[in-house]
Amino acid sequence: MRRSTERILTTHTGSLPRPPGVPLPGTAAAAGGERASDEQIRDAVAETVRRQVEAGVDVVNDGEVSKPSYATYVTSRLTGFESRPSPTVRMVEADDFPDYYARLFPEISSAVENPTCTGPVRYRDQADVERDLANLRAAAEREQPTDVFMTAASPGVIALFMPNEHYRSEEDYIAALADAMKEEYDAIHASGFVLQIDCPDLAAGWPIAQAQGQDVAAFRRTVAQHVEAINHATRDIPPEAMRLHMCWGNYEGPHHRDLPLRDVVDLVLQARPQGFLFEGANPRHEHEWALFEEVEVPEGKVLVPGVLDSTTNYIEHPELVAQRIERLARLVGRGNVMAGSDCGFATFAQVMPVDPAVTWAKLAAMAEGARIASEHLWGRSA
């Protein structure tokens, strides 16, 4: 992955608004019974890459436009899953604010079905990932961004949303998922793109752990197991060719029961990927940049804090973006920081809390903020 050697580079977490009216997987148009053609998916990727470059994003992707969501897409690529839905993940904080959650979650629940693992997990074939790689390659060759990444679900996040009813233990399930997803990880790396592994389970799994009566020590053991699975599945990929994203759930809510980053950061930093994307803009986690005053960052790691909140229609002021970048860069070194977003802007294709036009304006504000920060950090016009 590229580093901020001459200026602060910009990126985002992965999902972006799908082009309107196209029956892409997971969208309202697709729910009407239509199915996007290969040509429509290719055109949607091209448009999404073009708009990222136009907004000033340096490190781009396909916006995940071919996927209904960042995790459940794997059920079309893996064996072992039944289409029958499993219960939606229970949010412990909903017990504290039941009226709010009664309003918040019907829309999300109606857009998301979490299949259950009922048989052996294997990777079917690479047709879907090869299609995605070809579409992104063609778009990138046309637009010439600074760098390109592609997302893939982690073993832990697949297990988080798609419960196990087949394997003897959760450990066996995670191991099988790691072996299966290795094929996709290796294919993305072989394409020359940066592999981003999406790992919300490393923090967003805490509400489920709480509901099961786990304490922090027990949850840390789960996180360590999931990190070990990532390291096993990526053993043939150089760290500098990968980045990892973790979050606490991409929704506007109280988040008052979120696990502090302090409780797991040491374990997460042991993951092999060089890049580490984490929330740094929303009101519940923005303060955690200060952890890096005391946390020792492994040599070579690149920190990618969210400088844009992905759940609000406020457009961050570029000066605020610059401040968020600079305060961390002055702690860990400007070459070890890249600007990003807290999470995706269309985690589920049909659910977009941020208006699409606002999303593109937020990305442009990030690019301008990175330019300002670069002027300050390098002492010249970037």
C-alpha cells in the first residue's frame, strides 16, 4: 500500500452509494425482481471510481457496488449457508433506549437477512471475485488513481452475522472460514490491488459478547482468536499489501456501551496487515486518537483514522479534517498516517443514512482537509 511520503493521502472504508435506478444487489431496484447485468455492474464500478477521483480520493475501490452488504455477499461465494434468515444481532444498548431502537432498526432489519451456516464451508469458485477485479481494473486504468484497494469480509465478521449450526465449536467454524476466504484474499492480492479485510467483529462483536455474559477478558480471547485466523489466512500475502478495518457498528445510535479501543488495540495491532483503519470522527470515538501517545505502534504500521463520520449528513469542515489528521500525524509521523472515513457510506446497499450527494461532498471536504494538513506538516504547498 502507498504511504503518505510527500503529502497526506486520502481513502475511505469501502462502501459507497450505488448509482440510482440500477438493480444492483441489495438495492430497492433489485428487490423489485430485476437483476443487474454484467454491463450494468461494470458501468456502476466505472462511475463510482470516476466520482472518487473527481472528489479527490487518492486510494479508491469499486464502492462494493456488486455486493448487497460487506459481509453477507460471501454466501454466494461459499458453500454451507442456507438462505433462511437467522435473528438480527441483538444490540444490548437497545435495552437502555428501547423506543429509539424500535424506530431505528425496522429499516435495517428489513434490508438484511443473515443466513445460517448449516454445512461445510468451502469456496465455490472465483468467478465473482474475478468479475469484480476485472471491473475495478478497467475503471482504475481509465481514471489512474494513486492506489486501489478491494474489500473482503474477515472470518470473524462472517461468523458474527451468520451463526454456526454445523461445526462442533466456534473455533472450528472460524478456522473453516479462514481457510475458505484465503482463496479470495489471495486472488485480490494477485491482482495487484491492496487487500482490505473488514473486521467489525473486533469491536462490534462486544454487544453480543455482553448479551452472552462475557467480560472483557473473555472478549479479548475472542479477538485474539479472530486476529490469529486473519494472520493464518493471509500468511502468503506481504503485510504492506494489506489493510484492516475495525468499527463499532455503522449506525447512528447511543454507542454508550461500545468497548473502548484501549481494551483491544494491542491485539488488533498484532494483525499482519500494514494499514489499520479505525473510527476517529464520531462523538463516541474521536477522543481515542490520544491513545497513540502511549500505545506503541509496530514499525511500519499505517494508521488510517476516520476523519469523516459515515452516519451524519453534516459535511465536515476541511479545517476540522486537517486538525484530525495533524494531531495524529504529529504523534506517529506524517508518513504513517492516511485520512479515511469511520465506516462505509452504504454498508447495506439499500440503507443509506447519508444522502449520496452529501457523501461525495464529504469526500471532497476530506481531500481539501488533507491538502491543508499537508501544507502544515510539510511546511509548503502540497
